[in-house]
Amino acid sequence: MKLETQRAATHADTGREQAEREILITDNVDLVHYVVSRVAANLPQRVEREDLVSAGLIGLIKAADRFDPQRGIKFRTYASTVVRGEVMESLREKDWAPRSVRRKARELAAAVAELEGRLHRAPTDLEIADSLDMDLEGYYDLLSNTSGANLLSLDELLEEWQIGVADGMTQFAASDSDNPAQIADKAALLEIVANAVERLPERDRLVVNLYYHEELTLQEIGQVLGVTESRVCQIHTQAITRLRAAVYRSIELQ
């Protein structure tokens, strides 16, 4: 009788956990569409949004399976990271951005890193353009063309920094880990990025704050700044390029 009671209790616990899991998924489907809409804003129209939504739903299911409420983190906060990771992984697998675009994005970041190291300050748009033998119009076109290649999350910057220290500046896919060494690396990277954000030109810093902290869309930011959405996209790309350059410089100093 006691064994049967234990089995019944175990079965009840399993059923309750399954029900809670399903609630987490169904109550947060909107999060998938939100993440996809923000990522897709910088992508060419040929990228199928439905494929990204499918990837995001997989991420939501994984988040529900892995979520541990005892860690003191809200599910939505945790799930947004996992969902975005799955969406970004889907993009990488499709290799939607031509290698030439990725190469240009890396070259641009390397140029900014070199200028910052030489000038000991954030270079102006014109200085960056001159270093690339371009006029300002050509430089802004380059920002527009490489905007999608600069869709970087903190985890992707971390991975790039970790691998770069050992093997040079190469972009790798992000991965979840509770490894103490990776946690320490993430803390170090957070400090690097935070300092880099503080050194951004005022306009770039404002766009970063509005996009990542206030979670405004590029269109909404354009309304705040009184510029077009495409111009905001350029400013955002330039800001991310400057942050990537800061990571590159930290690699050089290792």
C-alpha cells in the first residue's frame, strides 16, 4: 500500500510539473514573436521570418524544460536569452549573410580598434571613413550593408573574446554553460563592454540605451532622434562596431 501511495504521489508530481511547463510555454509565445521582430528588423527580406519563429519556439520549449525557479531568475528573462540564442543559431546555420559581408564587418571593427588605440579616444565618422579610404557617404553605405552581420548578443561577444584570446579574432556560436571559468570570463567581458559603452559618442550611446535598455524599435528611436529608421540602423551598427572593436583591443592586450 505504501509503495502504491508513493507511486501515486510521484505520478501527481510529474503531472503537475508537466502542466506548469505547458503554462510557461503557452503564456510566453508572444516573447518569441517579440524577439524575432527585433532580430528581423536588421535582416534582409529574403530571410523567412516563419523559420525564425520556429527556431524561437524551440528555444522557448528548451527554456521551459531547463528552467529552475530556485535560481531566483524570472522565467521570461531566462527564456528571452534562450529564445534569442536559438534564433541566432538558426541564422548561422542558414549562413544568410555572405562571407564578404562578414569579412567587411570584421575589417570595419579592426579599423576602429586600430584608430582607438592610436588616438586614445573614439574616432569620428570622418576619421573612420578616411582610414578606409572612403568618403562619408561610402562609409554610411558600408554601415547599412553590414548591419545584419553585427547582430551580436553578449554571449556571442563572450565566445568571440574567449576564442580570440587563444586563436585570433574568429566568430563562434554561443553556448550555455555554468562553467565557473566562463562565468568569470563573462564578468570580465561585461566590464569591458560597460566601459566601452561609456566611451561611445553621445549619439551612439543614446541609441544603445534606447534599443537595449528601453527596448524601443529602430523606428521608434528614429522618432525620438528626428531621423530616419535607416539612419538609426547605421548608428546602431556603428555603436556595435565600436563595442566589437573594444573586444578586439582586449584580445590584443592578452
